[in-house]
Amino acid sequence: MMLTLTADDQTWLDAYRQVLREQFPGVVQDMIIFGSKARGTAGPDSDLDIVVIIREGDWRLKNTVTHPGYDLSIGTDVVPSLIVYTLAEWQRLRERQSVFREVVERDGVSVYETVSNPN
């Protein structure tokens, strides 16, 4: 894929990943940028489409995981569009042959390395 992020996008992404690792250790399984930024076709008004996959949780945790991402975008040109799925929900989309999941898998770029405990 031809991932095209602006400097602001990259700064936001780095900060959001750091917050997720610090505030939600072990919760996030993956983050996948999809859409025009992942395809390399983004224009100046393109948002930053991201699927966040968490290991497990309910709607409250999903909402809580997105808040820092939106907060970090305040005062920047970054417009994140965050969609959160549990790992089980993401797997169900595959079983149902979801067109959305197929597009994310085809065009998406994983931007979150799961950090394991080095000890």
C-alpha cells in the first residue's frame, strides 16, 4: 500500500498510539488505517480512517478508547474517523464476508505493533 500521511497525521498517530499503550495496556490488538490515506489517494480534506481492534470489551470501553484520539486532534488539521471492534466482532465480520472488512483488509495498513512484555 501507498500510505500517505501528513506531518500532522503522523504526529497525531504517534501520540494516539502512545496514549493507548499507556492508558490501555494490553487492550489494543491492532490499528489499521484504511481509505484514501491508505490507498495514497488522499486530498487536502481527507479524514484519517482507522479501525481499532481491541481484544475484548463492551461499548463503554470502545467509547473510552476513542476519546483520546479525538481529543488529540483538537487544534490540528487531523480529522480522525475511529471505528472500534472487539477481536470477536472483527472475526465475525470475516465469517459474514463483510464487504467493509474485505476493503479494510485489501487497502488497510496496520500501524500498531502489539508490544509484548519483554520479561
